[in-house]
Amino acid sequence: MPKVSFISLGCPKNLVDTEVMLGMLCQQGFEITNQQSEAEILVVNTCGFIDAAQQESVDAILEATRWKEEGKCKKLIVAGCLVERFRDEILKEIPQVDAVIGPNQVPQIVALCSQASDGLFAEESPFLYDETTPRVLTTGRHFTYLKVAEGCDHGCTFCVIPQLKGKFRSRRPSSVVSEANQMARQGVKEINLIAQDTTLYGHDLEPRATLSALLRQLNDVDGIEWIRLLYCYPHSTTDELLEAVARLGKVCKYFDIPFQHASAKILKLMKRGGNAEFLLRLVEKVRRCVSDVTLRSTMIVGFPGETEEDFEMLIQFVKQAQLDRLGVFLYSDEDASAAFHLGEKVPRGVARKRRDRLMRLQQKISLQKNHRWIGKRVRAIVDGPSVETELLWQARMQGQAPDIDGHILINDGPENAFRAGEFVTLEINDAHPYDLVGRIVG
């Protein structure tokens, strides 16, 4: 069988698709390699969400074409969201690409790699893997992502995900729990539940299911120690969900709730609704119901029609909310989105200045928040050697999600004394805006 290598870009949901394709190929006997120069088949799983992600995907495809000229690569396959948006353009503009498959054609990867197909597939029904689908975990053995649903029913005007992934569709609770048990048997300690809107989980099922009920079932899975929620929606973060997170011992006291803005006018243009007062009440309620909770959010600046007054409302909201973590993105003017047709576009330079100002504000807030940990002892999971320096190891506490939040750098402990996936007790002795520093005490 030929050697296959993957380049996976974009969000954790895309990474799960990559792992599913790897699993399908491994099941059929294909050899997987991390060395692109050795691969006879290269697969680039792309992101097509915003312009920066699209450019990163195009650059990766062009880099992969080099291996067809200089390496052993005989076939180049492009997969993922970029294909769903620009299928014909990819094949026309990059002739080195041999085949393309969109997110709903994931199962066709085996036929493509075995040369049993020319890559011209009929329209597929929406794809959603389940517990019987083979999958190869690429995040290491101690943590992984578990996709509980696919697609989206929201109509946010800045977003094209519903066009790329289709309507929201949940997996059966039994399927999710079964996969969690499989992960536990493989040594996974931390699962991160993902979907476009995790809080919407189960509303489309018959009988109807809820995220809080799913959490109660997952909390009983032997071997899993941390369960984290990612991508919650403000309007569907219910009292029942807050109670479940507060009560269940394995569920991390962590909420990632993208607010996107705080101006009522901009939120209306985004078709998200609400205002700063509603969001502040939600922040207060989450903190009241879930002790020691970590709150993370994201904002978009430069949305069409955003005035200085709207931006000042956002600044004031961030000052009042005092979020633990905040990501800030520049609005991406996608021609397939509804917002593309809105007038009053904000100049890119103005949007960058707003982003930089908001991030400077949040850095001060995050630093103050992190300083509160100095002198405290926390339970943390070891990820491995630090990517910044091999002299230090890095770990995470419950309030630090993998890949998107900072780490705790371990600056005092026996050399080579740690294993990835090991839980340790650390005493925090220094703090930075993104990372903490601690010494091992148990």
C-alpha cells in the first residue's frame, strides 16, 4: 500500500475529520507517515472560514505541490471546507491537484487513495461520523476532541459555515458515550466536546436530548477525568446546563462563549441579538452558579457599520466583564456571507487599530486575573516539553483549554520526571498575560 501523509489546517472540528480519514485509510492497510517528502499521496485538509484561513490553505496546497516535483508524491488530494467553496477554482488554478473532496465526502478518501475513483463524486448526504467510524487520534494519547454534532442552524451574517457544513445534526447520546469509552480505553484523560454550537446539542433528535443529560452520562465514564465544553452560544447557555457544570465533578469549570460584540446595533446586524446588558447578566450568572469558573470569549471588530461609538461600547463591556480569556478577530468580508452586502465597510487599518487596542486592554485584564493564581496550588495535566524551550515542561489546569489558551510552565522538578497525560499538583509562582509558571509539589 502507498504511504499517505496529511496536512490538517483549521479548527478542531476539521482535525477530527482528518483523524477519521486517517482511521479509514489505516483500516484498509495504508501506511501513514509524518514525513511529507516520503509520502506517495498527500492530503491537505483545508479551512475556508475566513480570508486568512483560506490563504493559509492555499499556501499549504502550493507547498504540497513542491513534493510532487521534488519528493515521492504521485497524487495530491485537497479536502475540507475550502473545497466546498472553491472546488472548480482549485482544480483549474492548481493543476497539480489530482482530486478534491468536501466535508460531506470524507468516506471517499479510501477510494481516492486506492485509485478506485477519479474524484468525481455525486452529491453526498451530510456526513457525520459515529462510534463505529475508525479514527486515529493525533493529539497524543492524553487529550482529544469529541465532535457531538455537525453543521449549524444559526444565521449569523458574518459566517458561511451553514453553507459549508449544512444543517445542525447531533449524534445520538449512546454514540457519543460509546466513543468516550473507546477513548478512555486508549488512555485519553481529557475530552473536549465540540460542535458549531455545543449548547444546541440534541434539539434535533427524537426523542429530544440535552447537553446537560449527555454530560451526566459522560461523567460516569471510567478513565476520563476532564470533560470540557467548547463553543457555547449565549442564548442557549441554560440554567440547567450551568447546574450540570457546577455539580458534575469531571466537567471542567470552563465556558467558551463567543459573544462577538456588545453593541446592540452590531449584534442585530450580525443576526445574533442581545446587547451588553444581556451579556453582562449572563457573565454574572455563570460566575454565580459555577464557582471558580473560567470564562473565555471571542469578539469581531471592523464589522460593517461599526462606528467609534459601537467600538467604545465594546471596550466598556470588556472592562466590565473582566473575562479570563478573549480572542479578537478582524471581520472578514466573505462574498458568500450575508454581511458582504452590508454597506459602511470599516477600513482595514481602522479595524486593525481597534483590534490592537482591545487586545492591549484584555492583556492587562488577563495579567491581573493570572496574578491571582500566584501562591495557589492547582491540579494540572502534563502536555509535554514546552514548545518555547525544551528545558521546561508544560501543563494545563482546568481553566486552560488545549491549543487556544496558555500553559503552566513547570520550572522546578526532576529532569525527565514527567509523562504526557500525568496529573500533577503545581504551586503557581509567576504569571504572565497568557501563561503561568509553577513548581511541582505533588
